Amino acid sequence: MLGAVVTAHGVDGFKFDAGDFYAYRPTDVTYVPTDPAGQSEAWATVGLAYPFNEYRACWKMGGQPLAQRLHDKPPPGGRTAWRRSSRRPSPKG
């Protein structure tokens, strides 16, 4: 389905969240039997099909063309400071 989005809308890539080890259990039943590390690695391979991608978490993909951020971080000054600064200015000035 992602290929259809690329074709229909000209999208260059995607932001892939998930892939954290804690989200997978060793007892999960998968198409190819694997452990949580294998699940995380398999999820990361999805992004290899797109020239632009970003992952929050993946495993064993060093040297691959994947962008990975360290973790979600709140903005400087906390979340409420971000909300205040992102508001549109009042038309009354």
C-alpha cells in the first residue's frame, strides 16, 4: 500500500515509528520465527525500499541508508513552552 501512496501522490519516503524491542515478545507467532531483535530488524528493512525514511527505533542496520533518531525528545522548555510558541499571532496584535 505504501507503493500506491508513492505513485498516487509522489511521496519520497515515510516516517516509521515502532520497532522497539519491548513491543515484541519471544512468544509472538510470526510468519518467520524470530525473536524481538529479529522483529525489530525486519521492521527496519521496510524503509530500505524508499529513498527517504526515518526510524525511531531499529536494530542491526548500521551502514544502511536509514535515518534513525535517538528518541523522541520534548522541545526545549517543555511541552507547554512548545504549545505557546506554536500558536498563531492574534490578528489584534
